[in-house]
Amino acid sequence: MKILANDGIAQSGIDKLEASGFEVLTTTVAQEQLKNFINENSIEALLVRSTTKVRKELIDACPNLKLIGRGGVGMDNIDVDYARQRGLFVINTPAASSGSVAELVFAHLYGGVRFLYDANRNMPLDGDSKFKQLKKSYAAGSELRGKTLGVIGFGRIGRATAKIALGVGMKVVFFDPFITETEIAVEFYDGQSVSFPLKGMSKEEVISQSDFISLHVPAQKEYVIGKKEFSQMKDGVGIVNAARGGVLDEVALVDALESGKVAFAGLDVFESEPTPEIRILMHPKISMTPHIGAATGEAQTRIGAELADQIITLLK
Ligand SMILES: O=C(O)[C@H](O)COP(=O)(O)O
């Protein structure tokens, strides 16, 4: 049986699949060529990340497809319900990348409180007066320890983010419409573990109490953070979106950055992805990464292995 991993798959996945007799193709086929490629090569399983779109038209055009696999969490690039109605297996790897996304959130947070994104852009090639001037501009940094992190959406990634926050001495508050009470266990390198009981709050309470806010919600029709929510925040808050472009209103964000309501933002995802707006790209208070939350060797190795295990169970 042939599998096309159109957005790539880690060697861990290829090894497991090949050992079970599958043939894995890792060619990247352009979206418009996919239908022909899948049919001409008798592909029965299509694996994607977030780049390849698997919409109704493609599903209809490939009657021999048995499985669509998402190496990652968000399935907004796949017409999941339609594919399942048509009898296809649709799978993802919901747990494998949480730790990596959470670490990227902290890269943005630590970068934000010390102006790393702007310092990197401005470090002078010459002249010690510019250096001294920059040293002054970036003198008002702050620490994360002791501050409050508000987590909006307390699924696997939200919880992994909370775990790091608790581990570095932050207070965590969270909002999740489905969770009222929970516990986070923080494990240390020596095997010790400390449990923190946490109670959910309303979105407004979380937003108004937080020094930093991180979003961990799926793609949805409405903004989760827009003009109203920015007005409820503390002055000088830092905000990170490593969830989905479109859950954060970027026009309202730029206004909030310009008024000083928001001190900095870290964005890994964009309303207009993969071509973020110029106002976002050029903004001196925004730290940006190109949707790389899950892009670590460790996460991709886990994703590849988890996808392969599911495929072997379902199709072997
Ligand atoms: O939903 C996800 O798993 C993340 O957004 C990662 O997407 P990627 O696989 O395209 O990096």
C-alpha cells in the first residue's frame, strides 16, 4: 500500500511504516497536481501537516483514498466530517507536539520582556554611541517569575504552557469553557513532581488579571481576542498567539500596541498566513515566527511514530 506524506514525515514514521510493508513517498506535490498524483500512483493514504489542504473536491476526486493523516493537531485544513462521512479514516496526533509549542510560547515571552526581537533588528554594525543608546532603550526589562500568565484554552498545549509557567514561578489562571477545575503536575529532572490545583475562571477574569496572555484555542469563526478583550486587559500586558491566525484580531492588536495597552506580542500564526500584513511584519513590538510551534526534531519524531502506529492499526 502506498502512502504520500505531502508535507513530509519524520524518519521515525517512515521506518515504522516501511517495516510494516507500506511504501512511503515524500515528494511534495503542488496542491493543484495532488488529485492526479494520488490517482496515478494509487496512493491510499495521504499524510499532511498544515500546508496541504484536503478539501471536499480532492476527497471526491480520489475514490481510492482510505485515510487522511494530519501530522499535528489542528485539522482546519481538512474537511474532516465530509471525509468521515465518505468512509475515510481521518487521524491526527493531538499529544505529540504540546511541549514544543509551549516552549515556543516561552521563547516569545522571554524574548518579549527583554525586547530580543527588536534588539536583534537594531544591533549596530558600528559605533559605540548607538550601542549605548540601545542599551538605554532596552533597560526597562522585566522578569516572568512572580507574574501571572493567563491561558485561554486549557487543552493539551494550554496545560503544557501552564506547566512551564508554574515551573518558572509564575501564577497561572485559565479559561476553558469545558474545564472548571483541574490539576497540573510539574515534573522536575530528578523525578520529583509537584501538583498545582487550578480553578477555571471566566474569560474576562483571566484577561483582566493577567500580566501575560497565551492563546491555545482551535480555529473558529469569531475572534477570541478583539477590541473588547484588549480594553479589559491590564496596561502593558504581553500576548502570544501560537494557536491559529484569526483567533486574535490583528487590527485591534496593532491599536493596542500603539496605545501602550499591550507592551509586546509574539505571533507564530497570522490572520493572513502565509503572507502576514505589512503592519504586522514591520511592527517594532511584535516578535514573529513562521508557524513553527511543532517544528522541533523531538515533536516531529513523536508525530511520525504516532501517525505510523495509527496507520498500521487501521490499515494493516
Ligand atoms: O496544528 C498543529 O499541529 C500546528 O499548528 C503545527 O502545524 P504544522 O504541522 O504545519 O507545523
